[in-house]
Amino acid sequence: MPRAVITSLEEAVAENVRDGDSLSLEGFTHLIPYAAGHEIIRQGRKDLTLIRMTPDIIFDQMIGMGCARKLVFSWGGNPGVGSLHRMRDAIERDWPLPLEIEEHSHGAMANAYEAGAAGLPCAVFRGYIGNDLPKVNDRIRSVECPFTGEKLAAIPAMRPDVAVIHTQKADRRGNVLLEGIIGVQKEAVLAASRSIVTVEEIVDDLGGGPNAVILPSWTISAIAAVPDGAFPSYAHGYYPRDNSFYKAWDPIARDRETFRAWMDSHVMQRKAGEGVQ
Amino acid sequence: MPRAVITSLEEAVAENVRDGDSLSLEGFTHLIPYAAGHEIIRQGRKDLTLIRMTPDIIFDQMIGMGCARKLVFSWGGNPGVGSLHRMRDAIERDWPLPLEIEEHSHGAMANAYEAGAAGLPCAVFRGYIGNDLPKVNDRIRSVECPFTGEKLAAIPAMRPDVAVIHTQKADRRGNVLLEGIIGVQKEAVLAASRSIVTVEEIVDDLGGGPNAVILPSWTISAIAAVPDGAFPSYAHGYYPRDNSFYKAWDPIARDRETFRAWMDSHVMQRKAGEGVQ
Amino acid sequence: MSDRGYTADEMMTVAASRALQNGQVCFVGIGQPSAAANLARQTHAPDVVLIYESGTLETRPDVLPLSIGDGELAETALTNVSVPEMFRYWLQGGRIDVGFLGAAQVDRFGNINTTVIGGTYLKPKTRLPGAGGAPEIATSARETFILLRQSPRAFVEKLDFITSLGHGNGGNSRAEAGARTLGPTRLISDLCQMAPDPETRELIVTTIHPGVTRDQITAATGWDIRFADSVTETPVPEPTELAVLREIHARTARAHAGQA
Amino acid sequence: MSDRGYTADEMMTVAASRALQNGQVCFVGIGQPSAAANLARQTHAPDVVLIYESGTLETRPDVLPLSIGDGELAETALTNVSVPEMFRYWLQGGRIDVGFLGAAQVDRFGNINTTVIGGTYLKPKTRLPGAGGAPEIATSARETFILLRQSPRAFVEKLDFITSLGHGNGGNSRAEAGARTLGPTRLISDLCQMAPDPETRELIVTTIHPGVTRDQITAATGWDIRFADSVTETPVPEPTELAVLREIHARTARAHAGQA
């Protein structure tokens, strides 16, 4: 297995993200790969299937900038604040483009990533009991336990073309450490055909304990050092979540013009990794 | 959920292990709960279904002392040394009692514990392809992926009555830390109805990192401090594996009389936690 | 704040807090469930175990999280596990005693909608955030408590979409759908508390918050709400409960303001 | 030791070591596979990644493990994962390039028995340790190498039990059984190396170790063994390879003796 290439964020995105890809950006509140998402917007990627359990501002921005054809998700909101206005505008009014959705529960998506990492064709779990989601999503099916006869939910394993995550550290060989709230990032990388990891810093020694959450170099395509690459989400041990940014996003995203102007000055006219602050 | 009771090894076994129970003792080379196994022998438990991926000397001893009715396993040998003579004597010549076996692969048992911890009725995985194990074990069945049509192996989830493990530390509230080779111990405890954890020591602060392998107090029935409780296997950070013991066991176990004499002097005439050295 | 010395929201949070018993393992959401669970932990239930779906096990936050994965939750947790492990071993594994659920809409059987309102599913009038962890919390936690401010728009005769199963169509229909747990055993609003009728499983009013009238409750409910034979008054918040709750909110406001 | 300056076991270990390429991810068993893989790592393949089924990822042991979960493996590993994760994410997940397999018996198609010999399954003449990780290594690793000392008792016409699938009944039968990987691409014994015929998938001799005759190989094989059209001599072990291998064994002996 080839080891990760340590490179720049521009190159990592240019080499690994293609128009039409299915693309998973994960991070459960913590370590959301904002800088990488912005670079994907800047490079003008189109027709993407965006996959994320909790699409938040980064997906609101990618959808609003016209990168997405389809969204796979399980909870789409601005946590503690309200709606994602760009996501809603796309679903409710096709702006800037129509957005197909594939909607799940968290339990289902977590299981689907796990099954993807485990090389299985589908995830089997106890879920989707008595609700309407299977009526609107034909990728929710069932299998019968051959011992008890219980009907269990089944959905296809998540196998994105590309997974993008942000973590605290990589070492110079390209091994990556995650700690704190680890979400489904390890599974997303293992489930994907290609992967990009942005990190706060590249160090000589990762310093994790004997059972630290580590992705070996040979499971990753490209690594780029991008300090503050998760801002306005947070990186445990580096910087806190900027809750005020999440609150400030609401009025920016409500209006198409305000949104486009903000993206132009804070993302499009900046360089990779420069941040939006 | 009730929290763990911190008690003596005698009481922990007396309260939680009953004749006829299915009983999982796990530990993959590392942290094998020898002292607890010896106490179960001393308390004269009978008719047990013993479950362990790698039955080694501790199960050889329990089988040879007549505790077991059935063995569920995936690799039964003395690692790097040879056969388990007491296990073979029971299977091949019904001594001291006939021993029913349910045989799996490691992959299957690991998945079955995982499914047990996950509350599922069965484990689904890609395994048992083209071999004879399904012909001799009717608990190996299959399900069809409802998306690809692939035939996947299924076996019942492991749900032992009792799980017994040994770890490095518990804190005074009864939370337990494991590190180093962690095997399937966490899954075994979560899959079981009751559980006993012996530990090298009880400390004020477990000292694990943010993602340490920890079993919360309310997932465990009883905890007992048993220093050297994994001897002759090892406890990462405490003492190494006594490879010479494993080699010395071979001639002891070859002969029924020698075996019984050794067990009498090293186990039966000693007290809980006193060790066999 | 009313002239009673506490707000309707405070009454609601305190009632929810009291419903948690010491030692229970509770799956918490952000917002009011988080306030209620942490109030319980800091008053009558010091050993209540709080779990957030981001993977934080047995967490003791000093300030309430704005999101489900705030750093405060990870730093005060006994340990953190992956999200797949959280949903497989801890929720589906049957280790949760109580799950808190919020909603945009609830019906008389405690079924919940957090998906879409109006229009069609594909072209809704209002697109809500969606399911999150709720569908599996609703069926895997031993029981659930629903927390929701009462209004005819929220307490509806018929849901636009069933995101999470409550008591289905009532009677035995929840179990027939395959659920093995109790479902909603309690609904706590800003006006009253409800519990399912033992036979029909319809939510009926069991306690009314001080100062609230039956007419107010009826007017705020989109279905023909029923009252239990022996409705009591919800005990008023104790001064200690209010003091602790307000201190939690004050600490939270200071902490979040500091992150500007 | 023969008068060639190395033993047949050393030739076998060196040949297995050379079969590993730098950068490959290798699932290692105890005994000779461990010696071969660590010899490769300390000679031509410094970046070979060694994984043991106990959960140790990318381990660099100084001494060979007596068991699959020795402390040395955990202490020198990049990290340790649980056994369920090892079998799900790393083996079944398709991350293993090469799996080493030992055996009690092998047949002409590289199928393996490590379960029972003689008698019946329930009352065998000899009860072997059983499957361990082999059945899933055999079908999930991209390819497997079989290491086994050659004798008519081990290289048999018909297995008493198929524990791990090789090329089935030959031809396309492995794929038809549902396996998606290459299976045994190489068998390394103390006498020779074999590889499957591209069409029939029967194992045929491709290189013969120095000093070994075709008759010796035929006599040590329980089936009518075939030789490739262009059989070559296995290159002799280099002095460096022998020096490194012997140093590994010496270190191992010292370390294990020290634990008495």
C-alpha cells in the first residue's frame, strides 16, 4: 500500500477531488475540515455528491456555491442556532441548483460508514422502526436474522470516492493522530477510495498512548498542514469552537446576495489555508 | 444502571458464576484472567459452557478439572508450544467428561462478540467461504445483501451469562482501564449479562488519555483487586509473559495424574489470588 | 418571568430534571434536555450518567453545550468513543435508560416529526434539520421523555412526517412495529406533563403546572386533549433548583460570550 | 546445518522473506512467518508493514513473539486496535496485501487443514488447534503465501477437513465459492517453491532449493507433483540474510530464556 504524500492543500485537492465525485467531509462538531472545503469551492468542483452526518456551515457554503448535485445526510442544521438557509434554499427553491437528497438517521449513517470501513456491501442494524424514512429512501431495506427471524434494517455501506478530514497531528511518515471527539472520521477514511487529511501541525512524534486513535500513513492519499484548518469548529488541544461565528452565520446565509458577497471576500479572494477570519 | 461492586475475588465468583452458565474468559495472550479461572475451579463450578477465542492453559485446566460441558472456541492450543492435552483428552477420550464443541474462526467469534455488545441477534460478515466449518456447525448460516445479492456469513451474537476479564486498573468508583493488546474484552463485558473484572490495582485516577479504552462502572457487576491475576500471561506495564511457564505446562498436562497433582498443590490448596508460582 | 418568580421554561426544565432518577443513564440532546439533565446532576441525581451522541460517555459539563460535540463535553467525559461505537454498543446495545427527545411536531401518541412541514417530502414548505439520532433513540432507549413547548402548530392531529416512532397508532401498535422498549413514558411541556394511557397509549395530561388552566392546555393542543382522572398540580420549582439552573445558564452565557 | 552453511529451515525462511516486497502490508502468524517477515523488514523491505491478529498495527519487534500477542508486539506497534476492529476494518476491509498461512495439511490446490486428522470430526484421531484467523485471511488478504515443511503426511492427496480455502477444486472454483482475492500465489517449503498453474490452479514446483533433487520433492509429496516447464534453482541465502536471521533467533532465545 502506498504511503501518504505530504503536500500543499491546493495540490491535495487538485490531485484527489474530481468533478462528479462522492465526497465525504466528516467531523462531529469537532475537527470539521473547513479549510479543505473552502479550497474545493475555490477550485470550482461541480456535480459532487456531498456526504456528511451533520451538514453544517461548510456544506451550506458548498451547496450555496453550486458544488453539489446531491446531499447524503442525517441532520442538517446550524447546531443551537437554526436552519441552514443555503441548504434549504437549494431543496425548497432549487437555488443555485436543484439538490437531490438521500436522508438517513445518525445511527444508519454511522453504521454505513462502519460497514464501508469493514469492506461489507451493506450495514445491518436495528433501526428505522415505525417511521417514514424508508418510504422516501429506497436505499433503506431489511434482512431477516437467520436465527431469530427478527427484521433488521439494512442500508448500503458508505463507500465515498474521497474522504476529507482534519486532525490535530501527523508525523513525518504520514501517520495521523485524532483525539477528543473522534466522530466517524477514521471510518470515513477507511471507507473511501482516496483521502485527504489536513492537520494542525506535522510533528516528529505523535505521542499517542498505546491505543491512540491513529490512521497509518498507508491508509491516506494526501496530508497537508493547515493550521486553524477546522475554524470555526475546533481542534481539541489547539483552539475552541467559535460559537459566535456560528451565530453570525445565520443572517449572512439568509440572503443570497449577502451570502455570495461574504463568500467572495472571505473565501474566493483568499488563498488555500488562509482562513476566513 | 447499577455500578460495579468492589469486592473480593471469592465473593465476585460466588455471586456471579453459577453452575450451567455460559462463561466467557477473554484476553488475547495479554491479560488472561488466570486467577479468576482458578477461583472458579476451586469453587467447583460444573456444567459450564466455556467461551474463549483462544483457549489456552486456563481452559485446559478448567476442562481437566471437570468444570465444562461445552467449549466454544476458534483456536485451541498452547501458543508456540503445541497442543492443549487436557482439551484433547476430553474431546478425543471423554476424560474427565465428554466435551461438546462449537467451533468457529477468529473472525467469526470477534464479530459475534461485537454483535453481542451491539445488542444485535446475529453477526453478519464476509467469512467461512469455501471451507468445512459450516458443515459441522449449524450455527453458521448466511444472509443475502439486499443491495448486491452477495451471500454473507451470519452467526448468532455472543451473549454469555458471565464475562470475566483482567485489566490493569480500576478507579474507586469502579471504572476500568485496559491498555496494550485489548483483544475482545470490552465487547465480552458489554455482551454479557453479568461481568467480573479483576485488576492489578485500584487507583485514585485511571490516568487514561481522552480516548482511553475504558469500561464505565455501570457496565460491570463486580471488581476485585488481584495483583498478578493474569500470571502466567502478562499485564502491559506490570509484568511480562512467563513464556517458560507455557513451555513447562506441556509435560505437566500430558499425563492425567501429573496434571491432577499439579492442580491440587498449585490451585486447590491455595487461596483466591494467591497465584500458582 | 411571571409573577410566580420563575418562567414557564424554567418550570418545564425543572419538571424534566426531576423525572431523571439518580444512577440512570441518560442520552441527552442539546438545548432544554441538556439543561434539565445537568440540573438533575447538580441537584438530586449526582450520579446520573450523561451521554451525548457525539461519543462522550459520562460527561460532567460545567456549561451547557451549544452543539452536541462541544469541547466542554469531551474534556469532562470519563472517555470518548467513536460515533459508530456510540450508536452500536451504547444505544443499540441497550445501555441507555432514558433518552430525551425534542420535536417540531408531536401527535397524540408521541410520534415525532423533525423532517418536513407542508408541501411534499421532496418539495416541502419547511425543510427541518431531519432525524439525527432520534429514530434509534426512540426505539433503543428503555424509555423516552419528550420535551416540547405547547402550541397547536407543534401538538398536531396528524404529523406531516413520522421521523421517530412513539406509540404508533396506539394500543399495541408500537410493539407490533418491532420496537422492544417502552417509548415515550412522559411528555413535558411549558404547560403540563402528559403520560400515555396504559391501554390506548394516547398521551393524557397528568400534572398541570401552577397557574395554568385546562382551557389554556386545550387551546394549545391540536388534538382533542384528554385529562387523567386524577390530575395534580406540578410541584413548583424549589429555590435551590432555580438557583442552580440560573447559575448554569449564567455560566453558559459567559462562556459562549467569551468565544466571540 | 548442512555443509552448504545454512539449514533447510533457513533456506525456507529466506525464500519467504524475499517474497515480501517493500511497502506491502503483511498479516503475520507466529513461528516461521514471523521470522520471514521480520527478516524482510530488517533487510530488503524496511517499510514492510507487519500486522498480527492480536491487533498490533505496524509492529517492529526486536525479538520474535512466542505467541501472537506478546508484549513486544504491542510495545513496538504504531498502535493497537481491538480484535473485532482488526478482523473488520483491517482484514475484511481489504487492507492486507499478503497473508502468511501455515498448515498441518495442504492439498494440491492450496486448501489447508488445521482442524482434525483421522477419525471423525466429533471423535478425531488427532485434534488440531483449529481455524484461528486463517479462514478469513485466506479469503480477505489480497494473496496468501503458504509456509510448510514438505512431507507426505503434510502434502496430501485429500484433506481430512478443509479449514481454509485455497483454489478449491481448481480452475475457477475459488471465485465461484465467493472468494474475491487471489488466494495462495506461492507455497514455500524446505525443499522448493510452488505456484498455482494459471489455468488449473494446481500448485506446481517453480524453484528448487539448492542441493534438493526432484525425486526428494516427489517423495515428500502425497500427490503426483508436477514441475513447471522452466524450473529454476532458488537463489542461495546471502550472508547478510543469514547473519540477520541468526541474530534475530539469538536475540529471541536470549529474551525468552530471560523470562524463566
